[in-house]
Amino acid sequence: MNSKPVSGPHVLTVRRVDAIMFKVVVALLPAVGFGIVLFGLPAFYLTVTTVAAALLVEAVCLNLKGVRVMPYLSDGSAVLTGLLVAMTLPPWAPWWIGVLGSVIAIILGKQVYGGLGQNLFNPAMLARVALLVTFPIEMTSWVDVSPLFTGISLADSFGITFGQSYSLDGITGATTLGAVKTGFSQNQTLSVLLSDYSGFLAFIGWERGSLGETSSLLILLGGIWLIRQGIIQWTMPLSVLASIALLSTLFFAIDSQHYLSPWVHLNSGALMLVAFFIATDYVTSPNTPLGQIIFGTGCGTLIFIIRTWGGYPEGTGFAILLMNAVTPLIDHYIKPRIYGRYRDGKPIEIQNP
């Protein structure tokens, strides 16, 4: 008789970390490419700088840990983190903002916990919130025009990112959510004026903001593709979007003069990016379908509360971090069924040998 311990049944998969990361990056590329077309070469320079910095910092951390760099560096997680950080930044932000964001995301958001799969908070959102609190001016300077039609030279484009030689005065403005946050005190009907027009512009992509706030349509299509590929589940994005849609519909119906319409909420800011690419992070979100619904509903509720009554126009980063902190509690109380422990709805008594 074989006395060796035999492992229990497991579900095998051919998916690898690098393949998953690659597909997520591919799903993000249409929105990133559109943002670069919309905001010009400075957005491209910032994106490349942020991703390169993430790779460099990851390599340094791995080297300090005494492990082989390439097997871990080639899994694509650092590239995805750097790309997500870049998508949360103003497209004409200086280069050091992107570098600092990657440093915060990789070191404080990932490596201090032990590396990939062990972090508590989403690295990109941690970097976004840290930069927003520390450098509010640089993180809220949004480009108001499309460089595609302004004839900005290569030298000026390079100087915007790496030298800040190009003056941003007169070509910056607030995002839709920022305009609403500062405009209600001056014009109580601002929500009505913005309800359809700005929401439509944000949906198709012609909206000032970060690379992750430009085109809700392209991000939505990328998220749907990930669902079709089996990379993410539909429960999380739907719970995020449905919760904020229900809340905004309720309050808009009560007082349309003071609250934004659901259309604007769904298509403004980084909501689509968060719903499909941030909240669905395997590591920092619950494991069970019910836990994911609770997590997504909490995210949507917090985003609506912060947008409506908080001091910041956008609340996605804060909402994600708060719900990341609750994830261990959700996983503790909502656990998947343990196969073989119940029969006919009753627990099986296991006799000791």
C-alpha cells in the first residue's frame, strides 16, 4: 500500500501570469493610443517614462532581494503597473511625476509586501492617491486642447515632459467633475447643462483628463474583451457600475439641479477604468462571486459619496484603497464551499483514524 500523501483534486489551467498581464495591456492599448493622439507626444513621452521607471525599480528591488531578475521582470506585472500609473496622470505632467508614481507603486505598493500576489493595496491607485495628496497642482493641470491641431513642435513636446519649457497657461481647464465641484456654488443649473453634452464627449473620448479618463467607450470595449477572454468576471464591473448608476439616478430624480445625472457619472472620471481594470485585480479583490459583488458595490457607493459630498472631484482612487483594506475581512466571512464536507445539506462527521 502506498503510504505517501496524496494531494486533493485541483483545477488545472494553462494560463500563466505573463499571458494574463499581456492581455490586460492589450486591452488598455486602444484607450492609451487614443489619449496619445488626443494629447500629443507629451503623453507618449510620459507613458514611456513611467513604464520604463516601473521596470527599472522592479529590477532593482528584485536584485536587492537576491533573486533572478528576468523570470520575474518578464511576467509583465511591472509593465502593467507602469501603464496604469501613466493612465492616472495628467498627460502633460512632468517626467518626475511619472517616475515618482512608479517608485511608489512598485516599492510601497508591491515589493514591501513581498512582491506580486502579496500586496494589500492596488499599486497604481496607491501611487495615484499619494501623488494627488502630495502634488495637487501638478496632478490637476488638465490640458484643454488637442495638440493634434495646435502644431506643437517636437522640441516643445519634449520640453513639456522633460523640461517644462512650454507654458501651460491658457490651455488648461477643469475636468467635468472638477467643473461641477467648483461650479455648483456659482450656477445651480450646471448639472443640467453638463448632463448630456459632457457625458457624450467623455463616452466617445473627447474629454480633458488623464489617459484613463478620455474614452469610456474604448475602455468599455477593452473590458468586455477581457470578460470574453475569461480574464475577469462580469460580476465586479457590473456591481461597480450598477451601484453608482442606481445612487445617481435616485438623487438626480430627487433634485436634478444639485446632482449629476447617471450618464455623466458613468462616463466621467476614471470610473470605467476602475470598474474593468482596477477593481478586478486578482490580488486586492475578494475571491468569491458574492465577495466581489460586495466589493464592487462598496467601490461604487464610495465613489458616488466622494464625488458628491467629498472635497475631491474624483473619488475612484480613495474608494479602491478603502475597499482593498476591507478585502481580507470580506474573504474571512465569505468563503467558497469546501467540497466533500457536506452531504444532503448536513456537515459530514470526519472520524479520526
